[in-house]
Amino acid sequence: MCGIVGYTGHLQAAPILLDGLSKLEYRGYDSAGLAVRNGEKKTEIVKAKGRLKSLAEKTDNGHALVGTCGIGHTRWATHGEPSETNAHPHMSDDGNVVGVHNGIIENYQELKEKLVRKGYSFYSSTDTEVAFKLIDYYYKKYEHTPVDAINHALVRIRGSYALAMMFQDYPGEIYVARKDSPMILGVTDGDCFVASDVPAILKYTRTVYYIGNLEMARMADGAITFYNLDGDEIEKQPTQIEWDAEAAEKAGFEHFMIKEIHEQPKAVHDTINSVVKDGAIDLSEVGLTEEQIKNISQIYIVACGSAYHVGVACQYVFEDLAEIPVRVELASEFRYRKMVLDPNGLVIIVSQSGETADSLAALRLAKKKGVKTLGIVNVVGSSIAREADNVFYTLAGPEIAVATTKAYSTQLIAGYCLAVQFAKVRGSIDDTQYAHLIDEMQQLPDKIAKILEDKERIQWFAAKQANAGDIFFIGRGIDYAISLEGSLKMKEISYIHSEAYAAGELKHGTISLIEDGTLVIGVLTQSELYEKTVSNMVECKSRGAYLMGLTTYGNYNIEDTVSFTVYIPKTDEHFATSLAVIPLQLMGYYVSVAKGLDVDKPRNLAKSVTVE
């Protein structure tokens, strides 16, 4: 949650900060603020409630703030309502420390009481203000050095944080610290940058550093110095970012979401080709050996949101192809369950950002219990990527829209590749089946592109659903997994109440919600379950439901039952999710557009959930 950008160098800071924040607004858009330092002069702070454009207008797109060192923030509220007062940056009583924060300070009330006793006063209802006043307290108590002040404060702060701050006595310098919240630093030609995510600084530099947990850094004079919690200097090697800077722009599309939907054929193609070599799957870069694969007796897939839905789909694929038991767990539940983990198991953590708080905590719990871990992530060098025993990188590139599309699709491909290779190594499929499955996967990008060619028809139907009050998605087996993601896409960006149900469960209560005109979308890609789901749809129709069917070419008899049908190309049914999800992404998108909503930034949501 929340987006941080910082810059110090030779150029005017405010326009750079606003540009960076525009790339991070998907992380929070309740309010925004800038703090800019002009040499020895006092830091100037400007804040605005609401979207970033309000701050841009207030500062004349940054030109009203003069200075070459500054920090900026776009907020997703945790403590304290969205307001100009609660917006970041925050400062100490005398303005000595000015900073921005991503995360949650869990013991802020306790720290606040201590600081009040020391004579500090508070103007906001945020936990962030407490953090910077605590740093100010230790700065004045000890040797007036930022690193000493920060490390004394960090050992007393409980929770998660990424902090960026400026000190009155150190013009032209920015200090940062991190624990469990994402932060990336970059350098180029005498300029230094810090941000919550790569897209914010990709326009300016590809040379970046990942700061570790409980580490600090100083940005000054075109260089970055890193410190451990004891204040000792530590060495770090830079990483080169391979993402295309243009990939973080809209490129002529109306919204990032529709652009990213259209990028799925390439993202899926690139992810497949990252591990498929000469007609075989090569997991050597993932780090899994055949011996390790043979010895795995249980798989746990742990994730949140759409990544959890990837896990539900992949559970069917793993169990059917590789004949290995799989449990899919919500990360937010997994970390608090006192469950017994199979010591020969494999915990697969799925996260686009690699920073999802609950997923990261689940990874650490699994490692603590001695179970092997594998991360499926999109961001190189992210916390999950660094801490997991093995990592499978998806090649989705930067994903800006809050509602995931191409990251979801590449996570599916990663799951498919793992399942097919596990099946081959464990002997549950033969060479002919192995070759067939790889060939089917390699055809998926072209088939996704074919679906996108017919998007206008889906747009026409979606526009008619703008006034819907309830939408239900039903399916069985893998089709149920598809329904889960389709329903989430609908509700999170169109604000229409939507639920997904295993079709066979309708009679156990849910069918009582069906009334005249209720839209029910049936997903029917699994031939063995096709007739049963059709029967469930007929039951809904007899109670007044309006039906849409999503099925594969050839199942034309569905038109006798439903009012509107969407067809997808045939593929091996294990991989149907990759195709069936595309029309459902488009449905959610076009319903939202028809309602005039902000597709890329749905209310109350942020892209990366880095707080619990």
C-alpha cells in the first residue's frame, strides 16, 4: 500500500517526484504530498486530498516547488481518514525531520504516549507522524547523526515500514529504511532515486539496488551508502532492470487494464519460453532438480486474491497430471493456522509483487518449519524472490492496473509448467502426453489473441449489464476456479455484487438468491462436467435468471439454454483457464467502463497489499 518516491541530484525534484508518483498511484489515491528542499533553506511541504491530479494542480505540476532534493507520497489510508492533515509527508515539531512512510507501525500508540511525555505534540491521527518524531527524539538525544537516530528508532518500532526522510542539518541528502515493505533505490549520472516500485524510476535509471529488511541507506552526491541495523556500512551489488520503460505507459490505450489484457499473449509466450527449451521443460533456473521433484509428497499453494485463484486452478492440474496431493491456502489464514506441514512437502507462494504481506509471512512460517519453498513472482529481487528456496519468475512486465490480468495469466503458465514437469519426472505421463501438453501450452498465446479479436461482441453484452444488481458465476472443477476469478474481476472494478459458486452447491442455499433478471454466467469448458453444469443453469433459468454461457467452440447446443454465448478456442482442458478468463476480464472491464468508473484505480483498493 502507499507509494513513495524520492530524488536528490542536479535536476528540479518536484516534477520528477510527481512523475514517479503517477506511476505509483495504483498503490494508493486517498491523498498525496511532496516535500522539497532547496539547499540550506527550510523544506517546503505541499499536500492535497484525493487523486494525484489535485496535488499537481496545487503545485503547477511541480514547478511551484524549487529544489533539487525531495520526497513524495501517494496514500492508501490505514490509520486516520483520508485528509490533507493525515497526508504525507509528516514532520517533527520543529521541522527537523520530514518523511514519508509505507506500512503500519503496530505499537504507535505506545510510542506516541512516550513522545507526549517528552514534550512532543501531534497534529494528525496517523502512525507515520509517530515514527518521524521518534527519529527526531533520538537524533537530538544522541549525536545528531541520521543513521544513529534511525537505528535507535527502528529497534523500538514494531510493524512494517518503508521510510524515506530528510534532515534539516543534511541538505541534499535522503535517508531510507525498510522492514517488510517494498523499496527500491536507483542511481544514474550523479542522481539518486528511491521508490516503492520499479515503474516510478524506470524512466530515469535501470541500475537499482534492493534494500534488505532492517537496513538503512543514505542517498547523497550521486551515490548510495547502505548500513545494517548497527549502523555499519555494508556492500550491495546493483541489479539491471530489463523491463521496457514504455511497458509502464498506456501506449494509446484508454486504460492500463485494457492495455494489459492485450499484452497477455506476449506475456504468456515469454513466460512459457523462459522454461521450455527444445521441446522440453527446463527448471534448472528455477532450481528444482528431478530428485527433489520425485521426493515431494505434498504441495501447498499459498496466495491471496487472484493469485489464490491461480492456485485453485493449478490444484486440479497438479493432482490430475502429477498425481500429487495439493492444498490451496489463503495466505492470511495459513499464517495463523496451527497446521501440521509435511516435512517432504513444497510450499508454493504466488505473488505478483513478491511483497504481499500475508504471503511473505506464510513463506517465512514455512521456512521456519523446515519445509521447502518456491516463489512464483513477477518482480526480480522482491522479498519473496530473495527469501524463497527457489523462484519461478513470470515475465509479465510491469502491471499498473489494480485489477490483475497479465500477471494472473503468467502465474497460471508457471503452474502449468511445474505440473507438467512434475508429471513427467514422477512418471504419471508418458513422452507422448508430455509433448502434447507442451505443444498445447505453446499454442495458448495465439488462442488468447484470437479471443481478443472478438472483444467488441463482449463489449456490447457487457454494456447491457451496467445496471445489474447481482451477478453469479458458476462452474465445476476447473470451471469453478475460472468462475472465482471472473467474479472477482467483476466486483472489484464494477462494484456490482458478484459471487462465484461451485455449480453443484446452488441447491444448498444459493439458488434462493436467484430472481427475475439475475445474470448467471455459466463456465463450461470441462467436457465431463458440461451436462451437469447445463442442468444447474436450467434450474436458475426456471427461477427467472438471465443466462450467459462461456464454453468452447463446438458446444453449440448451449444456445438452446442461454441468451448469450461466448466461445473460446479448444485446448487441452487442463489449460482452459488461460482462455476462459480472457472474456471474463473483458466483461469486468467493459461493465466498469459503461458505468463511467475509474477502471485502473477502483475505490478502496491498492495494487500491492504490503500491510496486514
